[in-house]
Amino acid sequence: MAANVVKSLTVPSIAKHTATVVFVHGLGDTGRGWKPVADMFKDDPGLAHVKWILPHSPIRSVTANMGMEMPSWFDIYSFGFNTDEDEVGMLQSARMINQLIDTEVASGTDPSRIVLGGFSQGATMSILTGLTGERKLAGIAVLSGWLPIRHKFKSLASSHASSIPVFWGHGSVDPLVKFEYCKGSADFLANELAIPRSTSPDQHKGLSYHLYEGMGHTTNPQELNDLREWIKKALPA
């Protein structure tokens, strides 16, 4: 793809800006799809200082959708996730998301005041970008995602990956990113990258894993509330 700069939608903070959430959308969506969540979260007094950056993916052909062109961070060859991956597309998009983070840091926001998160394909990009990047972020939020490039992820991971807090939320009946992919991915973070499992929902450290009974490939009020409380701990006012 020719595009090297990702476009984004910015939702400014209500109070003085001292922290930023970069949230990456899923397949077929745009950053605008998550603006209602950003608007809802910033109205919380505990998050009024947080600016949201909602990037828009490039348009590309998606093999698993009969080659249709749509917003997508990388090509998906099969929704079974048991085929080869578009490693080139993934790494290219990771560079674009890192450019957004670089710009935010250059404007004066310390990496320790930046959370990177996403939904589905965007969650996968957040794992790849956040755990392999040179900057240690305040945390990574994974909603209905999976670990990409598993066969070489450990070699790609940064030296500080094990100390980055991770919020992981997933639906128990997700028909697209099935539970076994979720569990296998979370287990990889704990067992291969040595990210300690959180022992308390009140903690903001390690891997905070949440399985939502009866939830499919979507989000729900409980998950969003859990995420909001986690972000408050990651980016305190």
C-alpha cells in the first residue's frame, strides 16, 4: 500500500489534557465508530483530562470477505485464523500507529500517559504495536482480539513488554474470534512474555483478563465499565 500516514479523529479532553487514549477500530469500521465510547468516557470526571485519538485504517481488499475492499488494518485470509497471516500488512499498520504515538509524544505527552487499545482487528494491532514498540506505554486494552504473528512474536517483543499492563476482554460466545483463540493468546502473554496475571480487579498491573458470559463479537456495558475503571487507574487525573 502506498499510504504511510494514518488519518485519525481526535476527541479533545474536557479538562486540561494530561493523558491520551489511542483506540483502534475493527474490520470494516472507522475511528468514528468508537467516538460514542470516547464521548461517554470523557464525561466521567475521572477521565476528563484524557484526549482520544481514533485512527482510520486504510482501505484494502480482504480475502476472507471475497476480496471486497473495506477499511482494514491488514488482509485476513480466513476467519478461522488457522491460515497464514498478512504479516507485511500488520507490520506496516503497526508503523503507522506508532507514528501517531510518536507525534503525541513529540507534542509533550509522556508514553507513560498513553494507553493504546482496540477492538477485534484493532485489538490485534494494539497488541502488536504496544508490545513490540520502543516506548513503554501506560497500558494496552484488548477487546475481542487475538495475538498476531505468534510464531515469532516473542522475538519481536520489546524488553519492557512484560511490565506493560494489559486489559483483555472477550465474549464467551464470540463466533468470529473464538474463545480458544482468546485464551491461547492470553496464555501466551502470561507464559511466553512473562506478563504476570492480575490477582485483583483493583490492580493496574499485569494481565487483567475478563470473560463476559453470553457476549458475542461485540462489547457490552459491563465490559465498557470495566475498561473505564481500568483506564482510570492507568491514566489517573
